[in-house]
Amino acid sequence: CVIRADALWNSTLYETAFFDPYIVFTKSDTNYMLPTPIVVKNYKTDRDTTPNQDNDESKWVYHRRFFLLDRISGVKTANDLRNIHYAKSIKVLNTLTNGGAYMQPPVIVIEYNELTSSDIGKETLVEITFETEYRMNLDSHIRDIWIAIGVLCGLGIVLAFIRTSVWYSRSGRQIIDLATIGQVLLYIINIIGTVFFIVMAGVSLWWLIFFKRQGSAFLVIPTSVQQGSFTALVVIAFSLKTLDILNLIMRQSSIDIFFMDWEKSKTNDTNDVSVWRTYFAANEYNELQTFRRISVTFHILSVLFFLKVINLENVATAQPGINLFPSSSDYTPGYNGILRVGIAFSMWLATALIQYLVYVIFYQRFVEDRIINFIDLCSISNISVFILTDNQYGYYLHGRSPHETTDVNVKDMMLNLKRESEEKIGRRGLEPNSDDQMYIVKVDRTFRSQYELLLRSYQSRILTRSNKKIEERESEILLASYRGLNEFLCAFINRSLPTYNYIIRPRWMLEKLLNCEFRSTRTSELLDKTDSIFYIDPDRNFAKTIFAGYENSLFIWNMATFLFIDYFAFNYVLAAIITYLLNLIAVQMRQSLGQQNLAKKTLIPKNFLI
């Protein structure tokens, strides 16, 4: 509260009095009085030291009495009052013990200030504070947090080695090199960052629920020192997830991708096959690279609506109970960082679940499914997509049209689609009478060697072309390199190359759960001399080449960014703005690098990728 200095100076309003505080309690029907210790912050010893201003409570000097206003020590000669002392702040410290089951006698901490005669008559205002603080030893809680982190991190490191072994198999490596060690570290960063985020979210939710719902005091808000462990969780989670997203962008922007054109020439002249179908399919994939099922902009606005408009931000006040719309006369304590993280995390999670369910149940079914639309576009364009994310692992989207040709006018296209809907021609799947168009590919070393040979020749022509003046002969050589790679992949899919055979089979349940590929004796016999396998992919694992395949990682990063900024700034609006900007930067990086990779790997000039 605020009191006028003139009022404190007036002896008729405030008198000097000493108080002896006691705690009155009853035991065995007998009333007892327990003295309450006083800590005067301004106390000075004979050696002119101030032990009561030290944070170490073992050095404090306790007293029995205190006053609110001292008008005696400031009286000089001739009863001339020169200054007065008043209680500037009073804090009642209540310490819970035995996990909140008991409470020690309170300690009253008082700090005094001085008013002089020069402050009178100037309408000076004096601020006086009174507060009560509950505290307890949270060492056991902090220890439990780090035990949980230790256990989960241990399991996470084991999982990182398992993922590395899967990557090692897919990359076709034969020795453990620096790249393998680096991959282990990247997986550890990914998993440990998620572990720290989960523990951070769990701790904040636990504190939010049990602190706000307590009827009698058994849990308190951690002090700034005790909150250090939680601060470490927030910082580490944000830092590791940011590194993980940067690695995701770089990894997705360096895949090998090729658009296979199945279209045949109508005049036996390969030069009259239109390239626009390939350009169109590549542009659609380019737009699909940053597609996500959750709209970040809508998500951030929804979270702000709940926190600022509905005023759920007030749930994070440092007092038990909830008052969303306090009146001007109500006491409103400050916010607590842990509670702010808890309520913000709840809103992020709730709005994400709602948005995801609406997209999957309604929008994807009745409005549009962008991934399926892309597959349909490839089929109409007679374009397949061959992708290798690792040396011997990738995805194949079968877009070969069941029609003889797709480079036709509108009338013929409508007739083709009608015949297809009436099942008068074959299906779009890779196998006869099959609709399966998405596959996970595990190729053998022989195929990879031949693919690299053709790809190296093809890309070297691209580099030569980019550094020299474009000439007709150079363009012809470049086109010949492109056709060589296209014909090789088409012949491979058609099983026209006995050396590069493959089989098609669904993934086993355990393979789906562990996201890996097993070999069986029967499979080895069928494959004879090759390891190439096409796994039917109804789960759309192909989406892992774009942002949509890592929705969880991106969502956790967005949320970790928001919580990190607000934890230190105590400003949800600022956190929303920075989260939006960082997400926009990540999208632009992915779009730009992915576009460059498409131009480099597919012979499509960058200026045609819109």
C-alpha cells in the first residue's frame, strides 16, 4: 500500500509501540504461547556488519520485539523531531516440513526505512509492503526430476544406438567412421531434447495442478534458487530441439530425388516428349516440402486467444485457487514461471489435438488430402518419383499411368479418367490389379553403384552447364545424361534388367513398430543375388521427406520456443511473435534449400520452380 509521508509524521495517527508476537496453540486442552522470532534486515552488529541481509539464514540474528513506527530515536534537543523510522516491508516466512505435513513457527522479517523533516510538506508517498511466503525443502522433488531425466536419457541413448544401427544398415556402410559417430550424436540430440521437454512439461503440469487445487498448504512455489533445475530444463530443451530442427532441414534438403518420365513419343522422336508434366510435378513437390497438417499461425492465434482473451494467463498467479477476472480491489500476486509454462503447455497441446483431429477426420477426408493429391497428379502426368534419403534406402512413388499416353487434350483426358473410373483399364499400382503406389525402397549395393555412376555423369553435366555458356551441344549431352538415368530407373521398375531385380512385400508388424527392415531366409532365397526390396507403404512414410513427416518434432520445437521466450520474458504476446518468426525462418530455409536441391538433382532450372 501507499501512505503519505505527512500522515506518518503526524503523531495523532500513528504512535510508537513495541510488539511481542506469539503463536497461540492448544495441546491437551491447554493453551500455549510460542514466541515468534523477528529478523530485522537493518540490524548491525558491534563490528558494523549486517548479518540479516545475508541469504545464509544460519548467520541471521533473531529478536523478540519489533515496532511499526519509531518517533523517539529521531528526537533531538528541545524536542525537535528530525527523522522517523517506519517498517518499509514485513514478510512472514512459513516453512513446511516433512513433505508439507507440518509447519514450523513463522519468522517475521522486517526492513525499516527513514523519513526526514525535509520529506514533509512535499506530498511524498511512502510504499509499504506486507506479504506472507510459504517455503519448503524441495530437494527430494528436484532429486526425483533428475532421476527421471537420468533414466529417460539412459533409455534414450540406447534408442539412439538402435536408430544408428538402422541408419548404418540403410546407408550401406561397412565400417564405423566419423559419419556414423556424428549420426549417433545427432540422434542423441534429438532424443535427449525430447526427454528434457517431456520432463519440463510434466513438472510444470504437476506443479500447476497440485499447487492451484490445494485446500491447505502442502506444496509451495520454488524459490528462484530452487527453480534453477527447471530453468535448466527449459534452456536445454529449447537448445537441443533447435539443433535437431536445423539437422532435419539439412537432411531433407540433401536427398537424392529424380522424376521418372514414362511418357512415350508419338512419333518415335524422343525430343517431342513434353517436359511440362515433369516441371508441373516437381513444382507440386516443391510446394509440398514445407506442408504441415497443423497451421502454426492459426495455432499461435488460438493459444493467445485462450491465454489473453479468456484470461487463462491468470491461472499462473503464485497463489492457490483460480480467479480469471479479478476486480480492482482483489489482491493479485505476480506470475510464476513454472505455472506459466504449465498453462501455456496445456493450451498448446489442447489446441494442437483439436486442430489435428479436425484435419484428419474432416478436412483430409472431405476437403483435400495433399499427399494423395500429389500421387494422383503423378499418375495423371505419367511421372514417378524415385527418392533416396540414405545411400541404400528411400521411397518410390509409382505414377505410371494405366493409359497409353497422358500428354493429351482435355477431351481425351476426360475419357481416360472415365474409363479408369469404370475399371475398363488396368489399375495404377505397381503390381497387376493393385492400387499400391507408395513404397519404401531398400536397394542393393550393385544398384546403388550403377545409380551413382549415372547420377555422377548427369550431375557433372549440370555443373559444367552452370559454369559455361549454354551451347546446343552441351544441352544435348546433358539431355542424353538425363535420359540415361531415366531409362535405367524405368527399366529397373519394369524388371527389364536381370542384374537389378527386386521383390515387393508388405512390412511386418515388428518392422513397422521398430521402423527397420529385417531379412529372412525365404527372402534371401527369393532375392538370389540382390538385396533390393520394395515394401508396400500404406502408412505414407514417404512424408518423411517433407515437413509433414516430422510434425511431432516441429510441434515440440514450436512449443519449446514459445515456452522458452515466455519463461524469461513473462510475455505471451512476445513469445508468440518470436515463435512465429523463427518458424517462418525455418520454413524459408527449408523451401530455399529444398528448391536448390530439386534444381540440382532433377535437371529442372530453379527459375521454373515457383
